[in-house]
Amino acid sequence: MARTLFGTDGIRGIANREPMTPEIALQFGKAVARHFRNGRRPVVVVGKDTRLSGYIFESALTAGLCAAGATVFLVGPLPTPAIAHITKSFAADAGIVITASHNPAEHNGLKLFDAEGYKLPDEQEEAIEQLIHEGLDGAASYDEPIGKAKRIDDARGRYIEFAKATIGSQRLKGLRVVLDCANGAAYSVTPVILKELGAEVIVLNDKPNGTNINEGCGATHPEVIRDAVLRHSADIGVALDGDADRVIMVDEQGNDVNGDHILAMCALDLHQRGLLARETVVVTDYTNLGFDETLAKKGIMTIRVRNGDRYVIEAMREHGYVLGGEQSGHIIFGAHGTTGDGTIAALQVLRIMHTSEQPLSALARCFTAWPQLIRAVHVREKRPLESLPAVQKAIKEAEQELSQGRVFVRYSGTESKMRILVEGKNETIVKKHADAIEAAAKQEVGA
């Protein structure tokens, strides 16, 4: 069966439009309960970010889950990685997060975790999608005993203590941190974590109203923390996205520190402490080639997988690696979590700063990035790339001139966008070809 609901990171869309309707959420809840039943009543944790539409989907999911006999634990607004952790710590069968991550407030989505807190492989998502379609078509019968729902009041505190323990509750006294919560799921936990560890915290965008999540703030707007860091003479700026599974930083001088730099710092730290399993880091197609070049000199290998933190995690689990991530700020520490966690990544960087007594600007110079440009083109349709002659011509010309570089073009799995990456040693040539491919894309499929 062709996948029509699940994308690269769960189900996503604009609230109240297919596929993000309460009707589909109801069937999703029923399908999840049936999929994880295994002859007994399944237990499912449900959490969300701060979008107004979260109330719709929380109610619809709960109704569907209970209708199919599940016990539901409702934990309210919490980061995606917190839901993954609580799912495992409660010995639940599955966890569902109602979130559209870094997307605008009118969007929403459904992410699903298994009993161990990991995202499901494609084949399990396809099985659940089949059950959803059966329910929507009226072919499925749900005559199981009715389940019940319960609110978990201490979920927030559980995650706070868990996060602090990932750095041994090390004191961060003397560090001044600007923290942008994106008016999202971390607003009530990450400021507390940092303050309880002794950091001086200047908190931004921690007053969600249901419609301001990610609005001109968070990980997609590092200029917000840049200005605040310089204004307050802070040591670091930390910007989370709406569900806090990714993080972008700026150093004390206001320079951007993206996921590649964060991952390199953490890889070198684990390597120096003898904790980097098999001396390998898992990255994606978007990771800068300078990353590989620098870490190879230290004897650290890199494994590249397709874009998406789920594929990073799958490779880590399959081969026993303990560190992986994406340039966008999804950083996965295998010893501490099962998905990207912006708060834990920030804690690890703060620990390194504190123990090394080095500013973030010095630590971030651990590798020199190659010139790289990433463009996003809004598209009206996702026609096969091979059917776009102007795009193919521009790509071929770029590849011929970028002898030491690369070109990577794909459609987003969560948005109506074509993503274009051009990278090489010469910044002028990189820009020329990024412009050309972008122009060709707008001409052939631009919205």
C-alpha cells in the first residue's frame, strides 16, 4: 500500500485539513491501540506542544485509543524527547506526540514512539496506516472493552530530573545563558533545568498562547538569541524549536553555532574521554564536508545516512554508535535518549564549556566548514526530479564545475518545498550554482 498519511516524521499538515483532521486522529488512535495490543490492553502516553489545535487532537486521539481498549496517560505540553523518555520509563507500549515541530502554529502533526522510545520503522507505520484506512472506510470493527484516560501530574518533574542527570547534575554556576523557548513545549521545563543547575538564565519566548509557537523565534530565528547574547554579554545563546527536539546556538560573540558544530564538539569530547563507540559519528547528507575532513584527522569516522533524525537513530542502533545528528540541530546521544533532544544537547555543550573553561567561540572552531548554501523553494507539486529538464541541466553543470564539492536536491518530507544544497571549496562558484538551480526549480515547479 502506498503511504498517503505518514511522511518522514509522522503525519503532518495544516490543522483541520487532511490529513490533520480530528476524524483521522480518531482513527489513528484506534489503529495505534490495535497495533500495540498483543493480546492485552495497551498503554499509550500522549503529549503535545503548545499549539491551540493540540486540544482537538488530544481529545480525538484519546477517544480513539479508549474506544479500542487502550489505557491513556496524558502528560500535556512537554518536549518530544520528554514523551519518548516517559513512554519508556512508564513501561508503556507506545507514545504519541502532537506536534508540527518547527512549523507555524496553524500546522500540527502526530509522531509515534514504540515502547523503547524510538520512532517506528517504515513497515510498522505502513501497518498502522492500513488500519487507519480500514477504519475510515468502515471496514474495521472495534468491539474491545473500552479503555480509560488518566492525567500524569508529575511528568514534567520526571523529565527535569532525567535531563539534569545526563550531565551528572553538574553545576553550571558562572555561565550566563540566553534561552529561546520558541513559545513551545520546553517553556516550562528547560528554564527550570538550567536554573536548578546554577546557570544565570535570560529566558525569551516562554509565554505560549496557542498561536505564537515558532513565530519569529526559536531555532529557525537565531537572530533573536544573537541580539540578546550581545545585549546581555551572555556566554551562549540557546534556541529550541517548537517541540524542543532540536537546538541552534550562538557563541558569546554572536556567531551562529549550528548542529554540525555542536556535533563536532561533542564527538571530540567523547573521543577524548574514550566514550565514542567505534570512533564513529552518524550524520546526514546535509552535514558539511568539512566535518568529515576535520574528524578524520582525529581518527574519527563518519557514517552518512539519508536526511531525517529517524535514519540517524536507526544507524546508531544497528551498529552500536552513541552519537549522531543533523545540521538542523537534531543531536542524539545514545547513552541518554532515543531521539533528538535540544535541551540535553545544550546541557552537554554547557558541561564542556564549564569543564574546559573555554568560551563557545573557541570550542566551535574545532572544524572549518566548507562554503555551503542551502535553498528552499516552495513548490506547487512534487514532480519527479528526473522529469524537470531545467533543474537537471543546472545540477549537471554544477557537478561538472564543483570538482571537490557536491550537489544535493530533494523534496522535503514534511513541507511543500524542494531543498537544494550546493557545497564546495569556492564560495563564488557555490553561490552561482545554487542560484541557477533555485531559478530552474522556481521556473518548473515553483508555487
